[in-house]
Amino acid sequence: MDMWKLILKNLWSRRRRNGWLLAELILVAILSWYIFDPVMVVTYERHLPLGYDADRLCMVSVGMLPQEAPGYEPQAADSASLMQTYLNLVDRARQHPDVEQATPVLSFVYPGAMGTGTSSFIAEGDSVAHTALFIEFLPHTHFFETYGFQSGKGSMSAAQLSDLDKGDYYIMTEDLLEGMFCTHIYRNQRCWKVNGTDTCYTAVKGTVKSCKYLSDKRPVPIAFMPLQNPDIRSSLDNMRIVVRLKEGVRMERFLHDFRPWMLRQLRIGNLYARELQSYGEINAAREFSDSTVLYRRSLSIALFFLVNLCLGVIGTFWMQTRTRREEVGVMLSYGATPHRIRLLLLGEGTALTTLATFIGCFIYLQYAFSEGLNTGSSLMEAVTPSWVDNFGLHFFFVSLMVYVILLLVVWIGIYIPARRISSISPTEALRDE
């Protein structure tokens, strides 16, 4: 208590000089808020878990021979033959010694895709429509276990979800289930829609954990729909095979070995494997085309500002602390210990930083009330809000980060010179007085 009384007394006795330090710190706190808020939100979104295991995933693009190409088989160009050939290619990819599982993706919508599709869903007993992304899959093709989706609470396993028969049903992410039925636990829920004069009900057959559709954005509600009667001829540009590597297989070695193998082995009838990419490459390419450049620019600005903040504030407090050499000499001559002197000087810096951060954040709060805080980027509004969507938590977390950064910078600017001037003898400290 006596220490803090002395700290406040010293601050007041040097109020004119400390006023300039306070004004500088207030300005720095406001600028820090403006720069760090978007970077903190986007970094948080990009580091959220995907919700599926992409580390061991690859995607093979499948093409079809043109009619004039050598080896083209006219009798194998009908929809049924092409579909069987396509599934045979998937089976052959699954037989590779380094492959654990494989599944066909006959659509332009899949995790990490450039395209998206949305649909509306209404819970049984409700009238409110909920918008969600949809992903189509072929039943009995190991779709969910290949991607590594985790089944939700109360739901059957991923392998069982993949093995459901064809029909009209949905597999939902838990956040979509919670948004529609106010629970994330699967209990044989149903959806309904009006078809002409009839009311049609569609069963929800299971759930998976919430997942990202795009790797650099937050998880969004997704409904997985089985393809009923796929016409492969209308999806010739969207034929893909997703491959899951066995545990312990290095991705670099697999890509190197698998490419020549697929060119020889993954060619049946009029279909052939044409390109191979790891899922990491797919997500990175999509992020680069959408947000990576902007994110890196924002991160570079934040780092540049942080470096200059450190240099500027540290330099200011360094000089201010060194000018108190004679004052420290007086305290040493009256029996003050070097440790107590350093605590005193650090306490003054802490008090100034705390007051400046409070005032700076309060000023920025007025701007936030009118303009809002940074909410990142998402394909649609999240069903389960995070701290980013909670104004109070959002403001608290970013303000805390600003305060911690300023406090560390001020401490560095005070401690190093304070340690030097408090370690010399009183006679030397008072020599120039």
C-alpha cells in the first residue's frame, strides 16, 4: 500500500512530463485496437479446426476422353457405363498399398471447393426456414469415413452414415441441428416442406461434428444429401476421387509415387485420372485466391506497427527513466534497495499504461458502438456464436491483448535502464547533481 501511495505521489509530482507520456500511450492504444482487431479475428478463424481430417487427404481429378481420341469406346459412353467405370476407378484407387480409403465426389460442392450451394430447411413442428450449405454424396461409397468426419452425439458412426441406403434423407452438422431443433443431440428429428398440396417429411438420419466448408472461414451449417439418380454425363467436369492415406505414409512421398501409378492404372474405358493434389494444396490455392493476400497484408501492417510501437515506446520510457538517475541516487542514499527502486519505476509505468489503455479503449468503444467490431468473413451467419460475435467478450479480449502488449513494451523500456541506474553507488549517481 505504501508503495502505491509513493507511486501516485511521484506521478503527480511529475504530472506535466507524465501527461505527454499518457497522451502518447492513449494514441498508441487507439491505433493498436484499430490494427489488431481484424488481425486477431481472422487469425482466430483460420486456426479453428476443420472438422474433418485433411492431413492425409488427396484429390484425383477424373477426365473423359474426347470422341476423336485414340482408344475412345463409343459403346461405353452412356451414363450407366460411365458411372460403373467411374466407381471401378474409385475401387482401383482404394487398392493402392498406401491408400486407406477412397470415395467418389460427383459434384461441384465439397469441402474446400470454389463453388457453393445453399438450401432451406424447416424443422418438424416449426415454420422458420433455416439456410444452410449442402453437400451431395453417393451412398455406399465410404464418403464420411474417407473425409474423416466425426459422428455427432447420439448419431451412428461415420462408416454407418456412409452405408445408408439411397433415399430422401439428410445428414446434418451438429450446429445446423442445434439451430433448427435447439439441441445438438441426434434424436431421429425430421424436416418438412410443402410439395404442391402435400406436406412431405424428410428424416435426419444422423449428424457429424461442425466443420468448415472453407478452411480460412468459420464452421457453417451443412446438410449432406444423398445423390438419388446421378446423371454422370451432366457432371463430366466434376468427377473426382478423394483418397485417404494410411497412417504413417508421408504425403510428399505418396504424391511422388502415386502420380506415375495413377497414369498407368487409373484409366478404364473412356475415363482416366488427370490430376493429383493434396488437400493442403487445394485449401491453400483457394485461400490464396480469396483471402491470403489480404490477410498477409494486414498481418504485415500489424507486425510493422508492433515493431515501431516497441521501438517508439521503449525509446521514450528508456530516456525518461535514464533522466531520473539523480533521483535514484537520492533514494539509494536513504537506504532504498535496487529491487524496491525497480519495482517503484515499473509500478509508475504500469499505472500510466493502465490508465492510458482504459482511456484509449473507452474512446475506441464509442467508435465501435456506431461502426461495430470486426466480425471476420463467413459464408453465412454462424449458428453457434463465438466470442467474435459477442460484443462484450470481443471488446474485452482485444482490449486485454492491447493492454498486455503495451504493458510488456513499457516494462522493457523501464526495466533495462532502471536496472542499470539502480545498481550503481549513490555517490556515482549523485556526481552530476
